[in-house]
Amino acid sequence: MESPSPQQNLKSALQAAQVWWADMGIEVPPLPVARPKKRAAPQQGTQKSLAPKQAAQKPVLAKPPEPERAGLKEQIAKATALAQAAPTLDALKTAIENFDAGLLSDHAHKMVFARGNPHADIMVIGEAPGKQEDISGEPFVGAAGQLLDKMFAAINMDAQNLYITNVCNWRPPHDRDPSEDELALCKPFITRHIQLCAPKLIVLVGGISLATLAGKTSIMKNRGQWQELDIADTTIPAMPLYHPSFLLRKPELKKFAWRDLLAIKARIQHQNF
Ligand code: URA
């Protein structure tokens, strides 16, 4: 076996440090993406191209190329007008289904709207659909969704007490995180969704949901800290929670999610919903 290069050693050390920082509850910066060195074109049949490997890497909140960004303002204005004109959840669902969200809606099989009880006091808002959700058209039905259901079952809550959705309505290509522009495009829809449901309490599941709706960038620092979301003319309390996909990878952090669930339960009991 070949011994690792100095670059590989450095990358492994950085990755180990990231896991350590995350365990300590410290905000973990993403690893810088290495710029590929310019190489002489490989002779045919002598060297594999690096391109597929680089393409497979998951970009974090990647900005789409410039042509995608052109017209973004107009698209957001269109989404806002459509969302605000929807008088009911059914109308909102139809408006989103008919909306052209570019790469996002072109690439997805189904628009993912919501599941659970639309009259519930608690709205649970995740990030973006994955493969199972893209197939079924319902949020949180894969492995992360099963853990999410178990987490709420532990505080005696189920689909009758909860209404579950996401800040992004389509599965992003290659399961990457939605880009900032894509989230900005979906934001009018989630804002109207919240307005129509008028929940008493919101659970922000994961950092992307926290950033999109509360404008805070660190789930590590903000989980467990009550937020206040100003939606239309109402202020709604919101609790940021670690994402169940993250907890599946880092089960040692479940104890923090348990504390946050207990805080949600205490607030519900205190306010007597
Ligand atoms: N992760 C999410 O944030 N939402 C889903 O619907 C599925 C996985």
C-alpha cells in the first residue's frame, strides 16, 4: 500500500480536529476546498481524469454559476407574489408545484410540501428533502425522519401534534446543501406556509433552517437557545435543534437534543397549549 502524501496527512489531521471541535460543541468551519493544480493534459489511456472525483464533492451552500443568478431578484419577487396570493395551504401547495425554481425543480421528482396536522400548535421545519422524500413527496420519511419521529415520541408527540415541513421544497441535485440563492427563492414559500399555519411554536431542525429563518449561522452555538421569529405581524418562539442526520452520525450529541426537547415540552406545558 502506498504511504499517504503530506497533503493527505494534513487533510486527515484537519478532519480529526473538526470531529474533536464538534464534540466539544465548538463551531466547526468547513475545510477549505483545495484548488486543483493546473496539470498537463494526460496522455490518453495513461492517467484517470480528476474531474469526476471533484464533481462528487458536496459543496456547502454553493452559489450557482452566474447565469443562474441572473434574474434571481425577479424570481424571488414572483415567488413572493404567488405565495402571498395563496389564501390556503392547498393553494400554496399548488402555487409551489407550478413554480419554476430552475435547477432545483428541474432536477427533483416531486415538490415536497408537508406532513402531519396543519392545525397543530407546533411546526417542525427542516432543511431540504432527500432521496426518500423526493420519491414520496413527503418530508422526513427516510432514516432522519424516523429518528425525528422517535425524538418527538419521547416527549409524547406524534403526527397529530406536529406539522412538519422544510425551508427548501425540492431535493437539491446530488443531495448537496441548497445554495443561498435557492434558499432565498424558497423563503417566500416557507414564510407564507408559517403565516397560514400560525403555529404557537416552531422547531428549527438543523443549521440551514436556523440560518434561513432566524439569520443565525451556528447551530452548535444556538441549539437550545430560544429564538423569536417575526413572521408577518406575529412573533413566534422557535427552538433550534440538532438535525437528526447529524445525530445519526454523532450519537454522542443526542443528549443535547434530549435537553432541547425537554425545553420544548416544558414550554408547551407552561403555556398550556
Ligand atoms: N432532511 C431534512 O431536513 N428534511 C427532510 O425532509 C429530510 C431530510
